[in-house]
Amino acid sequence: MRPVLSRLAAPLTVLALAACQGAAPTAADKPAAKPAADKPADKPATDKPTDKPADAPATEAARPDPGVPLAGEKHFKSLKQLTFGGENAEAYFSFDEKRLVFQSTRDGAACDQIYTLDLADKTAKRVSSGKGRTTCAYFLPGDQRILYASTHAAADDCLPAPDRSKGYVWKLYPEFDIYTAGADGSDIKPLVTGPGYDAEATVSPLGDAIVFTSTRDGDPELYKINVDGTGLVRLTDTRGYDGGAFFSPDGKRIVYRANHPEGEAELKAYDDIIKENLVRPTRLEIFVMNADGSEQRQITRNGKANFAPFFHPDGKRIIFSSNQGDPKGRNFDLYLIGDDGQGQEQVTFSDTFDGFPMFTRDGKTLVFASNRGAKTHGDTDVFLAEWVD
């Protein structure tokens, strides 16, 4: 699942991890017995919790200028806001880096649809059908086609939201399949279908392979295919959720997030809800492995909700989003860490949500999603940062 935007029934808005990148639950959501509002904060691509008005929004005079890096954001030489209002997230560059593809609930949509944005003229265009839930979009080599996950073959509507009486959970909708389409939204074709959840697909920078998450074998695991859909290989086999994967710049490694239950109690709790296509992502750690699934290594060990990992172009560092700095688990910032788990540093210092980062190949630009500067509670927008090391 890629992280999707959502909101929690808490005094602050948090972006819940989405299916592709996945939303991250907050500490307030840990108690499984307590019902929570039906809107995540940093969502799984499929989840959108309902909003609960929180603190009154800051006045124009008090609100920091979202186009100016905050104190401590030394890696940002400048910031540019690309979207203005609504829920916009998981924006990823085309291969020529002239466009972005992202998911959004604009235009009155009840759940995410897929859009492209031209970085030259800043125009956004919906390229999904408008039916079903969609998530996790990415450009294919040549930029003439995109891929994304959708439930439109099962229903025109958004399908029921997950049962929050079980606490903060993600729904791995088995109706999700992966499709390709022309970059203008035409010629939609199935790429990955079959029983179980198929989503969270991203493409290797080499243009030869796709990694995605699937429950086809009963457990949410990572799989790899060729760009034409052939050559399916299962990469992970540890009980628990594995997803939100991205390739390294040279295509030889994969970074991903995982929630592996520990001990009998956690395993039982996991088994009790996975049969309902639910996972509880309160704790997510970052892992790295070779592109063939070998040498899987855990990078973070903080017990928090860490997600949306992406390799720095140097191939030695990983940027990711985490709530590790907030004792209440509600605020997510971007962090940079070595691929050996050493040398972590905080990148963003917003008091809201920052997530879904992706670098350009030269490392000079970072795209990410943020609640900073939101004029309406829950707004999440896409930003470009001029990056300096």
C-alpha cells in the first residue's frame, strides 16, 4: 500500500500512511479496542478517515509562509508549492522529470483519483477513470504510459471504509488490481490481476522491473515483475506486512517498510485481522534488500511509524517519513539515514505532516507532500524543494 492521506480523530491532523506509501498511525490510535474516526492521517493508499475539526486554523498573520524553509531545514535552499488545497500526495517524477503523477481527492471525489501535473505550466489533469478507489501511480519508461492500482473493475464507488472499531487499521482491499494507461488516461489495460490485494507498484530507474505488494499468497508480501507483467518473483516471506517499496538508483536494491509481528500475542492479533484484509501499521520499520530479495536488512529500530523510504541519488542514504520525534506520534517529519542504519539526521521541522519524498536523479530537487501552510484543516499539498547537501 502506498501511504495515502487521512486524518485521525485527534487534536492534530496527521497524514495516515497510504497503500503505496502507506499512512502511519499515531500513538493515539494504538488501543485496538477503541473506535477511531474513519479517516486516517497518513493513509494507506486506500484509506481515508473522516475529519474531525481540531484546533482552529492559524490566522494568515500567524501562519508560516509555506514557500519559505523553516528553521533547521538546512537542506532546503528554497521551496515551491505546487498544489493548493485538498488532499494531494504521493507525487512522483516522470522519467524525464518534467511531470509528476499523484493522487488527489480534488473535484469533489469521495476517494483518491490519479492526476498528472506538468511542471512547466503547473496544470493538473485527472488521468484515472473517476471510478473506484485508486492509488500508487508511477510513470513507465518513456513516459507515454503510467501504472496505478484501482478497484474500478469491482465497483464504481469507493467501497466501504475499514471497520475502525478494531482500532487504527489499513484495509488491503482485495479488489485492488494494477493497471497501465496512456499518460493522458486513455487505453486502460490490466497488468497485475487475480485474487488478493495488488497495489503499491513502483518502477526501477533502469526501466526493466516493477516491485509491488500483494496478498495473493495470503500474507502481504513484496513481488517483482518485468515491466510487461511477466516473470513474477516473490521477494519477501516474513509473516506480517511488507510494502511501500522503491528501487535504488542503480536498480540493484530495494528499500521498503515492514510491520513484522513479534511474540505470540502480536502474531495472534495479526492473524485475527489479516483474514479480514486488515493490517495495523502502528509500528513500521525501514528495510533494505537486494533486488532479488536476498540480504534483507532492517535499517530503523525505533518502534515508531516509519514509511515512504526513498534512496538518495548517492545510493548510500535513505530519506523517509517518521513520527519518531513526537511523543504523541501525531507529527511526521522527513529524516535522512545511512543505508547501514547510521548517521540519522532530521530534514524537516514542520509541526504538521511531511512525507512521500522523491529525489530527482541529480539530487538537486526533492518533491514531497506536506500539511504546512494549510488554510483548511486537513489540506495536504505537494512541494518542490531545492536540495543542498
